Amino acid sequence: MGTSEPSSRSVEVQQRGRADAAVAKIADISRTKAAQWIQRGLVTVNSVPAVKSTKVVPGDIVTVTFPDDPDPLEVKPELVQDLTVVADEEHFVIIDKPVGVAAHPSQGWRGPTVVGGLAALGIDVATSGPPERKGIVQRLDVGTSGLMVVAKTEIAYSRLKQAFHDRTPKRNYHALIEGLPDPLNGTINAPIDRQPGYEWRFGVVEGGKDAITIYETLESFGTATLVNVRLLTGRTHQIRVHFSALNHPLVGDLTYGADAGLAAELGLTRQWLHAVGLGFAHPVTGQYVSYTSPYPSDLQYALERLRY
């Protein structure tokens, strides 16, 4: 807001409707942004803090406090190409995230997001937490494709968040690593933290957070090996960091030391890593549910080049 704007504005409502619609009209902003302001605690109705579901009637007094940072991390509904909805349940949605898409908006990222893609599809995610991270209980790197669950209701959000904190969901990935690991099947137990001197890179660091990765060889090609990976922890870049530390970086992962020539030969412009399986206890019924995802075309093409 410019310096000439008042710090707050109170208006008597003239017609029945939702609080976010009233705020959008009062502040001349989108309803999406109005909902964000409500969630940030910037709106009251008759001096009572509003929530997203608040309804207003003629005679109600809506007060909007204008923030100093009106767009801290704005969620922009944007159709995301190749974002696939695998299952749309009452309490959660399972999506197959394409490469090049972040889980949610963040400082320094202005590309497409899962949160914005779901909003564009009209999938309502009504949970607590920062507006730009609505429903997000797990994340995948921008350069990693595959399965994610997003909570749609408050009960699912709290229970799934706790489940991932307790490491009970089963997540498995397929990764193509350089060379042949020794042993062919094993467990990597090495602490991970931000790499000193790098802003966006992580590494095996003494005193870092516990990180455990279990892997088994699925197929060997000589120059590369396809492995199935299960995570017992969920550290940032965990799979990428652990295999790089073993001198078997993921094919295509130039950030962590992969061979650029091999990546080019296989047509890869990102790390070969895909979240192929996800299973967890239903947040309401407790019944175990599981989902699988096929390889996207770029990863499938790389495998075919190695096989033939």
C-alpha cells in the first residue's frame, strides 16, 4: 500500500455473502488475496476476528487492516501442465507432480506450484497454516517428479502432518545413480545439513540431522544403476546427498557432481528421481491406502537409451 492509504478501513456491509467477498470489495483485491488476509488475522466482523467460513449480513461492520506486506508470498491460481490428480478424496488429494513445479510459493521461486495448480483446478484446500502452504504436509524438490498428498480438511492436515513427523507413511522412490553401488543393497545412515559456503546445497555434515536411506538394486546398466529407495527420514535433498556422498550421484544431478556428458547422452535436464509409491493410514478412517505413479516420459526415455 502507498503511504496515503489508511492503516485500516471499516465498512458497513450492504448485502449478505461471504467475508472474503466483502473484503475483496472493500480493499479492491482478489478473493484469493482476501482469504489470505483473513487467515493472517487482518479482518474482523463486528470486532470479532473473521475466518474463511464467516458469513456477513447487511448491517455487519467489516474492518480490514492493511498489511505492510500485502503480497508476502501470494498464491496465484495457475493451471500447471502435466499436474495429474490421481485421487480426489473428501479429506485429501493425491497428485502426480511434474518436474519444474514447487510444492508451494517461497522466497526466490516464481514458477508454478502445487498449491496454485490445485487452486486453478477448483480443488478447495481449507486448512490452517500459512496461506501459501495450505494443505502441504510433505514436499518434493522442484526437480523431482512423482506422488504427493495434500490435505483438504483440518483433521487431515493435522493427522497427516503428525504422521509424516512420526515417519509412518511409506514413501518409495526410483533413482538412477551413476556406476554400480557396493553393496548392491544397503542402508545409508549419515547426517545431513546445509553445506557450509552454499546457500541452496546440502551435504553429509558432522552434527547434522539424522538421515537414513534404504536402497536395493533393481537393474544395472554398467554406467548406471536403477535403485529402489525408501526413506526413513525426510531431509532436504536426502536421496541426492546420500548417493553423492557415496560417489554415485543421481544421473543428471549436476548440483551434486553428476557427469554432464552422461546426462546429455540420455537427454536429461534434471536428476533421474521419481516418487513412485506412497502409502499411509487414512487420516479419518485409519484404513491403509496406497498409490503408485509411472515414470514420466523424460525418465522413461533415459532408461530406454541405456537398455538399447
